[in-house]
Amino acid sequence: MKTFIKETIVSILATLVFGVVLCGLYPLVVYGAGQLLFHYQANGSLIESADHKILGSEWLGQNFTSPKYFHPRPSAAGSGYDASNSSGTNLGPTSQKLIDSVKAAVEQYRKDNNVPPETLVPADAVTSSGSGLDPHISVKNALLQAPRVARERGVGVEIVTAEITNATDGPSLGFLGEAGVNVLKLNLTLDKITSK
């Protein structure tokens, strides 16, 4: 009986100690380290205007539909770019619904960007990402949209393509994946340039 009581007391004390350390101290240390060392990233990588209004996160896609803006990847997240309902279409490559939607998206993309029939449309321009929140588009996608954006903003294509280069993030760790253009950063930069 003494062994049972002793083991019960040890178990209760161990549970309390681990509860305090793992549910209290450890999260506080991690939170504090994140705020101290990675403040921008730990708080959502939020992009703010000059008057401190939050414009978005550099890691979440937004829906830009005006012709003067670069358009992001299509989104299947909720009603589109809904961070609380992140998802893809979950349609397989043999799905007629997917085939039809991609065909329609290709036609619309060609029309919007005056892309000739012999030019291939990048896959990221007509298919949604797995999360529906991808903030990047491919460099090729951005370059095909550049003439439309330059025309709508009344600036030279060379200015827009230079900003595409500035908004391009390289592959993760220098070798994982492909380079991508952050649509929100690019559109905000072009807003600043063309408003001057």
C-alpha cells in the first residue's frame, strides 16, 4: 500500500511539473524568442501602409481583379483567398470539371493578357494551389501579364519588368522549388511608383 501511495504522489507531482514546464514555461520561452529574434515573421509577416494600416501578409495571396494589377493564382479556398477555409479543388487530372475549368481559365487568361495561341499559358495562371492562398506566381506568368499592367498604369514595360525582378523570391534555401513573384509586394510597389 505504501508503494501505491508513493507512486501516486510521484505521478501527480510529475504531471504538475510537466504541466507547468510544457504548458507554461516552454510556450512563454518560444513566444518570447519569436518576438525578440523574429518579430516580423512571428506576427504574420504583415505589410503595413505608411499610416500603419495592415494591407496583408506577404505569405497569403489576395484577389486582385483590376487590369492594372498582377493577378494571383486562382483560389479554391472558401469564396477565394479565405485563410479560414484554406483548400485546393481536390479534383484529379481526369476530372472533367477540372479540365473544363482549366480550358475556360486559359481562354480568359489569353483574352485578358493578349496572349497569342502559340504561347503556352503557365500552369500557375489557370490552376489553384493546394492551399488556395499561394502569394506567388511564376516569373513567366508575371512577364506575360506585364504588358497589360504597364498599359493600364501608363508606364513602360521595362519599369514593370524591373519591379518583377525586385519582387521575385528565389527558391527556398537556394535550391528547393522555383523562383516566384510575390504578387502583393509587386502590386503595392507599382501603386507607389505610379502614384508619384
